[in-house]
Amino acid sequence: MKLCIFITTAVCLVFHSIASPSGNPRLEILGSGEYSFYSTETISSDLIIKTVNLGFSNIYVCNSKDANKVRALFTNIDGESISIANVKNIQAILRKLNYDAVARFCKAGSYRKISQSNIAGHQIIYAYSPRAAAYITDNRQKINLQIAQSSNALIIGWPVILGSF
């Protein structure tokens, strides 16, 4: 599997219940699927189904139902993502994120869309919110949420998605 960093998506989060105390989103409430944590820490747990070493960080994958328990094992998390396969109603998940493709921004204090592109058949959206603690800079724009959408799946990550999709 080819590992790449895709810096692409922007979407809108508005629900306070989706964010942790640090302001970073807790994506497991969006659905069930594979949940990934990005960290330079080395951890071990029976709940982790796969670990990928990227050299500069590790990706720890678990089932989304176990995400809160795995999150508690870390002292430092650099990012998270969820991969929701066989999504029948992508629009319903986007509504949970309060994504507004027409207005291209979200309610005050939540994520606003920075850019959008198409990579390998995935629509990629990048967004930024000052409420979230982590961010990266791309082309002098702050980004801290990425969404990759295909015809039947979504991958949503903060500050960006690590790995392949």
C-alpha cells in the first residue's frame, strides 16, 4: 500500500459535542469504521488492529467503537482520522459536519472551507477553524480538517489525513 500525505479537504464542524476540550474534533461520532491516531509515541493495546510506522510518526488503527479507549492511552496525539466505508448517505454525514457547499463556509467559530480539489477520484476538501488546536500551513493557508470523498466512502481527518485513501 502506497502511503502518502494528502493535504486536501475542508469541511465545516459546528457541533460542540464533536470537539474535545482542546477544540480538536472527536470524529468517532460520525459513524463506524476504521479509526486512526497519529502520534510519535509508541503504545500497545489489544484494541489496536494495525500500526504503520511512517518514519516521522506512527499510525495506530482501531475500530471506531474503541476510539475513546485508545485515545486515553496517548499523552500526545498529532492527528486523527476515520474511514467510513459503504456510506449510503454521504450527505447525512456532511450535514453532521454542517458542510455548506453553496456558501463555502460554516457558522461562526466552526470550520471554513479553504480549498477543494480532485485527486485520484476522490473529492478533497480542506478547512480551518481557529477553535481547533492543531493545524498545518499549505500555501500560506492554515488547514486543520481534511475530507476525502469517493462515491461510497468518506475519510475525515485532522489536521490532515495520513496514509492512503
